[in-house]
Amino acid sequence: MNNYFIIGKVNEGKSFLFNLFSKTHKTISNPKANTTIDVIRKNILSENYEYNIYDTPGFYKFSDFKDLLNKISILKLDNIHFIYLISSFTNEDFKICKKLHSKKYNLLLFSFKKICKEDYISNLFDKTFTNNPDNFSILKKYLSSKNQKQSSNVKSVNKKTITIFGKENTGKSTLFNKITNKSLSKTSPLLHTTRDSVNWDIQYKNLTLEFIDTAGFIRGRSNRKNLVFERLSLEQSEYFIKKSSLIVLLLDANSESRLDLSLIGSLSKRNKPFLVLVNKIDLIDNKSLYQNKFLTYLSSNHNYYSSLNIYFISALKSSKSKILQIISNQLQNKFFFKTSYLNKIIKSINGDLGKIQKNSKEFKIYFITAFTVNQKNYFKISCNFQKKNIKPHIKSYLSKILIRELDLKGVNFSLIF
């Protein structure tokens, strides 16, 4: 498949051109310099043609361009083409285009306004789109004709979209770069480093997995939430969350807070599978104690709306294969129940438990939730007995009822009261 990179100096309108092609995944287009800081990809697909278009950071001088070219080469793509965007052709543009021409890249010249051919050296370019009132329509038609589909897109049948979401500075871009094995997302300790949602596909077993790195979540009361970049970034994040097959919520092991609980509650209401990864566990000294405290904190402070699947990882030190296995397991997870469904069967479960009661006080369940921690499955049971007073035979009988009601034969799980 052909890959077209829109390149050019700062503030030439690269994001605006990208957005004309990409009607859904729009990057932030703004008069402010250096708005785009990552390489953003969009697959352009129709019944008759298919190609990839990329938005890229702008450059001021030749050395900046060399850094961008190096970043593109690291992606190890075939069939790379460049759309060079100009408003006027300068000596710096000439130097850059000459470099690309010498490397025998397919190079297209584009401008939003009409530019005479006498103002640039046309021999450097395979095709120019500069001297018509509507250069974009001609460019789009040209790309459509050059990229006709040869066969059906088999990969899209088994394609899953995984959106990485969470607060700022939890390590989302570090995790994204680890999974894709490419430095696509800029990482920094500064807030709001990721502005545009960055995406990339990888092949894992028989699946095509599209990963989305989204901008960090900002507290609802924060004044920054209404700033231009932040607001547009959050709108992008919302778009990808809605279309994702799986949401990966990334938390910071060093930043336990009520906001974590509100994010979990918000995602669980969406009726979409989601996975909770607690990042930076490598920075915790007593990991076992921390995990137990985390589980207690979570289960005592949050009423679940659906099953939670929780894993403790290090985006820096955990292997790519381990993280992908966690995500793959979640995509195929059978231990996933809407809490509303679990609570529908409470009445019949209480009826069955009533058959074995011998005390005057009957054991009664009020609420059931399900979650997984590091591949260990749990049911949390809210009931009218204190944990120390629940007899072993009640636990055993309740386990048998859950196996029967939820078709869990062969699935290991534990009960938490």
C-alpha cells in the first residue's frame, strides 16, 4: 500500500490538508506554530482505492527536516511518497526537495493557492498541483487513480481497535511506543505532551490490532479543559473511545486518587470491554503489599458497573509480548459480566442459598461484581454477614451456584466478601 507523507515548513497548512482527506480522524489545525508534534496516520479507503496519508510536524530549516526524515525512515515502511506543501517556494524548500529527489522518492508539490511554474523547479517533482483554482480536488483525484485496490482488504475483517486512555503523565505514549516498537508518540514529563491521537497497526497472531494513543484526561473542573488545544484533544479522545473494540485505562501506581475511580466508573458505563493497567509498578518497593492495598482500596470505594480486569505492569520494563498477551486475553475474555446482569440472578441465588440455612439469620446477598487481577478471577459479594462469620459450606455452595448460573465450568475464581 502507498504511504503519502504531507511535509512542509511550519504553518503551511499540513494539518488542514490532512483533514480534507480524513473526515473522521482530524488532527488539530491551528495558526499557532508547532501545533502538530507527532506523525499521524489515516487510512483512506473506498470501494475502488486505498492508501495511507500522514500528517507530520513542520520544520524551520534543513536540519529539522533531516530529523523528520530520520523519524519516517525508522517506521520501515514501503512505498513512501511525499506531498510537499508550500505557499511560496524558497531556497530552503529547494534544498529539501533536491535532497528528496536525489534519494529517488516520489515527490508531489502542492499549494492551496495558484503558483506559477516559473517560481519553482518543476523537474524535482513527479507531479505538481499548484496552478489551478482547486488544487486539492485534482490531487485527490490523482491519488484515487494511482491507488486502486487490487483485492479485498482481508486484514480489516480481523481488525480490533484498542484505545489507550488515562490521566496525563501516566505513561500512555511510553506504552504505545513499546507496543508498536516505534517512537511515534513524543514522551515527556510535561503535561499535555500528546495533543493529537496517534495510531498504528501491528500484527499479533491472527489479528490486526490498531492502537490509539490519546491525549491525557483533564479534570472536569480544570480551566485547561476549555483551552483550544486541550478541548480539541479531548474531542479526539472521545471519538476513538466510541469506536474502540477495547479501552485500556492506564493508571499510575504512584498516584492513587479518587479520579482513578471516577474514570473507571465513567468507562464501565459505556458498555464496552475495558482493561485497567496500573503502570510504573517497577517504582513500588513492596509490590505484593501494594497490589493487595490497591485491590482493597478499589473494592471498598467503588460500586462496579461491569467486570474489571486489572494488571500491574511497567511500560518501560514489561516485555512487549507480555503486554500484548494481556490485551489479547482481554479481547477473548469470557470472565466478563455486566453487573446489572449479575444482580438479576441474585434473587434466585438467595433462594437456593436459603435451602441450606440452619441459623435464624439467613445469609443474603445484596450485590455481586466481577473482576480479574493479574489473570486471577474474583467475585466480590456484598452480603448481610461479616466475612469472619461466613461458613465454608456457604462459600462452597455459592461457588457451585455461580458456576451453574454463569456457565463457568473449568474457570477458576475466588470469592471476596
